[in-house]
Amino acid sequence: MTRLAVFGSIVTIVGALTFAGMPSSEAGDPCARKDFKTTLVKNACQQGGQKAAKDAMKAFMKDKKIKDCKQCHTQLAPTYELKADGFEQFKKAGGS
């Protein structure tokens, strides 16, 4: 093998290992909220941060046939502020 081929192989391997070791910023973002009214979001945040909480809420919404996040939230990312009756709506839909 030529020196150029060996060098190319080493660069490829090092590059692959470098990118494989980098955490995904989306998956690793912690939840902005620190106090939780729901066990669903609290557990998701502890297990996988903001992405896991979003995925858990999307699954809940799909199951309960809720069409829009803004039904309960006044604003979305990064703080996901609730409307005054947002938590009550969540409980009425079957959340805990």
C-alpha cells in the first residue's frame, strides 16, 4: 500500500471515530423547566432531555387526538410555558 492510501485510511478512521463520539445536541439538550406537574414530562426529561419530553408529549397528543401544542401552551421551545388552564386540560385528557 502506498503512503497516501495508508494516510487516507487513518484520516477516515479518525474522522469517523470523532463524529461517532460527539453527542447529538438535540438529544442532549436538558429540559428548561425544573419543576414538573406531570410525571410523563418529568420522567421523559430525566431520561432523555428536551427531545424525549417532546416525543412523549407528541405520543400523548396522538393517543388523545389533540391536534396542536398551542392548545395548552402559550409558547413552545425553549420553556414551553403553559396556558392558565393547560395543566387542567392535560388532566382532563387523562394525563397524570
